[in-house]
Amino acid sequence: MNEEFKEKTAQDNIAAINEGYKLIDTKCKLVPKKENNIIINGNNALSLGAVAAGCKYYCGYPMTPSTSILGYFSSKSEAVGIAVDQVEDEVAALNMALGASYAGVRAMTGSSGGGFALMVEALSFAGIGEFPVVIVNAQRSGPATGMSTRTEQSDLRFIIHAGHGEFPRMVIALRDPEDAFYQTARAFNIADKYQIPVIIMTDLYLAEYTKTSPPFDFSKIKIERSLCREEDLIDSQYKRYKITESGVSPRMIPGKIPGEVVLIDSHEHDEYGHITEDPKLRTEMVLKRMRKSEGLKKEVEEPWFIGEENPENLIVCWGSTYGSVKEAVYRLNVEGFSVGALVFGDIWPFPKNKLLNLGKSAKNIIDIEQNATGQLNSIIKEETPYESNFKILKFDGRPFSGDEIYRRLKNEVLN
């Protein structure tokens, strides 16, 4: 040490080594726990959620940090009965998933932001073709290649608005591995019920974040396909895009009912699926699709709340910042600070009731995100009367720690 470092640095290191030596004699008693927990990371939990939901097809092109989803399904495909394709690019990936969806199979694909950018044309196809499909966007530091092995939350605005033309979609951000399991399974039911793309947002931190968790309860997962039956067909001929009050048309698997044809087209179409440019019919079809948004608004789940009730200082955050924010909030509550947090999972349509209620009594609204522009805050500003007056943003590729959030809240907000 003395040869490698200056005197003070050497002495500090020697002192640390001596303290380490003392620990050799320390005896710790391992007490067996009654809980039979599992150890799992976000991507594996997400994949298990898809299995529980009855997903039977996954395709993708390897792109960090979504690659381990493809790897998981590839290694387990025979055991869980899922067909898996590693395809040539993300353009093919989503189009192949849509083909599987048309054939009646629950399908999923995934990528990171750069790969999702290639999927956008097919995303619009899912919108006009009314294909139920689940898409995973595992975020990393961008733009472009960015930092491929670092984390970020900078794709939120892109995901909400991606695609040409207007069509409904749902966006769900995962908060921890347990949440990843249940929310992914839920995504498939929503996709089927409303015949829309549901986009799941995770990031590199959550994808690789491993934690102990109670075993997932598969009995809580109910598979709801929302398919029409032969007795449901009132018309003499099947109308794939029948105009309905809810905007949701009867969906039939091709070949299941003899004599009925399921027409799909990326052009605007009539109720049967035939191409049209009739202005009146075009207007009716756009309004039909957009009416699904009203049903979706009833499906959204309010954000999780942690901390002191009716706090003076209200944090808003989303996705994988949950654990670090939770640690910081609890530490500040112990010290007597009036702090609470809303952690958003469902992002679009935007669930606003809890925020509208808690925002009335909050003196400060603090936005905590891993991006440079406060993208969640901009959505809050659009959807509610509120916006944050403090922002704690981080975009260096490293995840927030609970201690970092705790210190920044004390120094920048609570001082």
C-alpha cells in the first residue's frame, strides 16, 4: 500500500483492510424463514406473465435490454408450448406477431427504443386492422445507439404518440418484477378485449434487476379471449369491422366457423373489411375505433400511493423508480417530513383521479424521472390542472438509488 499510494490514502486503505480482517471472527446465525420466496428479475417475471396469460407466439430481434426475453422463451419454448422466432429485424417482428394475432394466437414481440422505431409502421397497421398484440419496449439510454447497456426512461412520449394516423392504444409501465408478472398478463386481456396494441414499458434497470419475491399466484390470472361465437353472429354475413356503440367489433378466428371469411386490410375499409374511400364511411370507421378509448379509460388503474396521507410534498414518478422512491419516502417520513408519492404504472390513457385529489392539498409536486425533459410531468400538465414545481431528473445511464433521491429531496425541496 505504501509503495502504491500516498501516505494518507495508504493509511486509509490499511485501516479498511484491518477492519475486514476483524470480520473473519464474526459469527452470524442463519435463521430459516417460513416464506418460500423466489429470486427473479424483471424480464423473466414479464415472460412468466406472458406464459400465464396464454401467449403462444413470441418473435423478436436481439436488442439490449429486451434480448433476455427472447432468450427466456427460446430456452423454455417446448416446456411452456410457445413458438419462438428470431427474425431478421423489428419490422418483421411486429408484422409476424400481427399475423399470429390474426390467426387467433396470443402474440408478443419486444425490443428497445431503436427497434421499436422500426415497428412504428406496423403499429399503425395494428391500429387500423384492430389486431390485439402486446409489445415490450425495454428502454435504454438514447437517442440512436446511445448507451446500449445503460438505463433510462426517455421513450414515454414516443410510445404514447408513435404511429401515423390516430388510433387507441394502452401503455403500461412496470414497477418491479412482481408487478411485471401481473401487469403483463393483464395486458393480454386488455389487448384482446379492445383489439388494440398494448405497449409494456420497462427499462434496462428493471429488466436485469433481481430481487426476492413471493411466488407468483397463477390462479389470479384469468384468460379472457373476448372472441365471438357462432351463436353471437346475428348478421347473415360476418362483419369483422361491424360498427358498434363500444367501438369493439366481433372478432372471429379464421376457419373456426365454416363459410365465414375474416377480411383484414391496412387500407380503410367497410364493415366487411373491403377497401373503401367513401367519406361518410371513413368518418364512421375512425369514430368507431376511437370510441374504444372510452372503454379503456374505465380499465386504467390508479397509481400506487406510498407515504404520508395527504402529503404537503407529493412526488410523481413512474415505472422502475418505484423502489428507490419508496426507500426515500419512508426515510423522510421517519424524520417527520410530510412526503408521499404516486407511482404510475398505467400511463395511457392517463389515470388522474388520485392526482386530482392529492394535488389539492400538496404545496409541492416533485417530478422524479430518468430523462432530461420530465416527460411524465408534461403529460400531467396536459391531462390535469397540475404540474410539478420541482424536478429531480437523472439521465446519466445509472439508476436512481434511494439514498440519492433522499438527499436530493432534502437539499433541493425540503431545505
